[in-house]
Amino acid sequence: MSDRSPEAVSLRRRLYRRIQMALLATLVLLLILLLLFLVRFYRPFGKGPAGPPVNPSPFTETWTEHPVLLLGLGDSVTAGFGVSAPYGYVARLAENPPDDWEDMKGICLKRVLPNLEVMNAAVSGSTSLQHVNYFDTRLPDSFGEQFGLVVMTTGGNDLIHNYGRTPPKEGAMYGATLEEATEWIARFRSRLDEIITRINAKFPAGCLIFLADIYDPTDGVGDAASVFLPRWPDGVAILAQYNQCIKECTEKHNNVFFVPLHDSFLGHGTHCSEPWRPHYCYSDPTYWFGVNIEDPNLRGFDATRRIFLNEIVKQRATLMSLEIKKMQ
């Protein structure tokens, strides 16, 4: 049969069509896979302010001229890991960075506490077990006449370490079952009380302690694969128990106040771009976490600053009463 015979030409045409169909099917499959990948892993960071608004009116008058210490304690969230010094939430509580958002300009603690000093003793990577002990090594015996504003994040590293690479244990319980973690959770509850007792002992002039709960980078879904970690079926349940301990601690001590990072960050984790999720944030469907998953990104730290600041504002009457006592 000649290459130019009608049969050969027809055969080549059928072959070309099959090749074209195969290429088209491959292209469609690749596009579907790309779409699935984008839906699964696309996490827009967004631009502009993040987090709740802060009412500017409480920042128009001095709260007290009494010496006040803003003290950061805990882990990398408070240490400001992943961002330059002016953009961690502790630094931003005290003072606006030069390029702060317009809605936050002049809304900072130094505006209302003229004798404010800042000390950030938080340690990246530290656990609650270490937080009990580092008061003796990282803090002075007493802060004297300074009144304390203490901001703290603790417990997150207890949960996420060692990322499933080692068998779960207290202080590095990733992968544990809820049954395994029960005793560790009970000790965390007791440890929080000891931490509060030690903080109070450092401030003979008194202090207010703002204790944040632990956020969930999976937006409550609990799919560890979305943060590129091994499966952890009981992870969300154990996180809920840890956060319950934190909430109970704030209810037990009258100078300890709850900071709701967990609920505030829902909708800004690995499923932020999926509108069918229950925590999807229509006003700001963006990712607030850094590349290491554990810590906020730049906008996440902005949100964290606002969440803490709103809780501090609620307690400003205590600070204003210091001025009244001084005048008496």
C-alpha cells in the first residue's frame, strides 16, 4: 500500500486525530489537576489591615502616669518570630511602626501610658514546661513599683512538636491519642496556675495578665496534610482540651483575661480560600500564617495586635485607678 494511497492517508488522519484527542485529554486533565491544586493549596495573603477594628476613643486621654511594664512571655508568637522587630504584636501594642495602617495610627499603649517600658522575654520554640522554669533565669526577682501588663501565648508548641517525627510525649505530643494526652492535659492545667502564681509574685505593685488561647491553622478541619504534616486524628480534640484549660485559667484568676486568638483566626488558615467552609471569611478570605505554619505572617501579627489590644482596652479602668490612688 502506497504512502499516498487513500487508505494510507485515511489511516494517518485517524492517527493524528487520536493523537490530538490524547493531547487534549491530557491538557484537560492537567487543567483539572491544577484547579484542584489551587483550590486545595492556594492561600492568598491579601493586603492592607487585618483583624478586628480598634476603637480610637480610649486612646485620646492618658490612662495613668504610673510606671507600667508591658511584658511579653511565652513562645514564638509573642517573640514575634518571622517578622522584623517593629512588627511583632508586642512591639505594635506599645508603639505604631512608621508605616502602620491609617486606622491604627496613634492607637498604641505609649499614647496612653507615658511611662511605659517594654520587655519581651518570650522564647521561640519554647513549651509550657519551659515557661514554668524560665521566670528564674529570664526575669528579675521583682519589678518593684512597676505595674505589669503581661501578654502571653503558651501551649502551642506542646501540641505541634515534634511534628510526628518522634513518638508523642508531654511537651511534644504531636500524634497522640486523646487517651494518651489526658494526663498531659491535666498537668498543663496545673502548670498554668503555677505560671500565673509566679508572674504575680514578680509584680508587688500588681499586674494584669492577658492569656491567649491556641489557634488552629487547619481552620477547624483537622486535616494535618493541609499543613504538610502526618495525620493526627485526635489533634483537634486535644487542641480543644488545651484551650479549655486556658479558658478555665482566665476564669479562675481575677487578674487574668482571655484573648480569643483561636476563634479570631478561624477562616484564615489552610482553608481560607474555600467558601463552602463554615468559617470562611467573606470580608477577608486570606491566610494569616507564616511559612512555618506555627506563627502568624505580617498581617497575622497585625490581627494579633488588635485582638490583644481590644482586650487590654476593656481593662483600662484598672490602670486609670492607679492614677486615682496616686493622687490620694
